[in-house]
Amino acid sequence: MNLALAQPRSLRATIGGLAMAARTADKARGASAGTLGNFKYDCSMDNKLFAFAGIDASEYLAAVTSSPDDSGAEALLVRKIAGKSDDEVAAYNQVILEWAANPNGGSC
């Protein structure tokens, strides 16, 4: 994905039920292709996703680039959050949405 020419998906778009996952996947693809533009991969918002799922940026990048669609990322995330309750996932998603809505929360 060429993020110099296009925007990554909204942080509201999910993969495996997790907010920020689709946006982070788009940025991972851009980072892998050298077309990240002004965006950052492995930024503070990405790190909230990684921390919740118990992964790191390199593991997510490998999963994203293992398939031409979101299936690699989805398989990783679903496997990693299998032990989390629906309430935990909902709370994580709420934190992401609230943090992004805060002008001081940041975006990347």
C-alpha cells in the first residue's frame, strides 16, 4: 500500500474484532514496501494494539505480509486474544476510540 498516495483505513476498522488493527496493517504494508509516506509504523497507537494482543511490531509485520489480504493478521490476532473475554476486547476498543478522539491522544 502506498501511503504517500492513499490514507490507511480508519482506526475504527477492525481485524479480528480489534480497533486499530486494520490501520496498523495498512501501515505495516506501507513500511514493508517503503511507501509509508508521512505515517509511522510502530507508533504509540500501534503499540496499544500490540500490547493488548501480546505481540510486537515485527511479529505483526510478518503476519500482515504473509498474505495479500488481512487473513494473516487476523489469524495472528484471533490466536493471541483467544483467552480474552468479550468485555476485555470491548474495553480495549473503547480505549482506542477515546484516545484517538482526544486532541492530545495523538494519531499516527
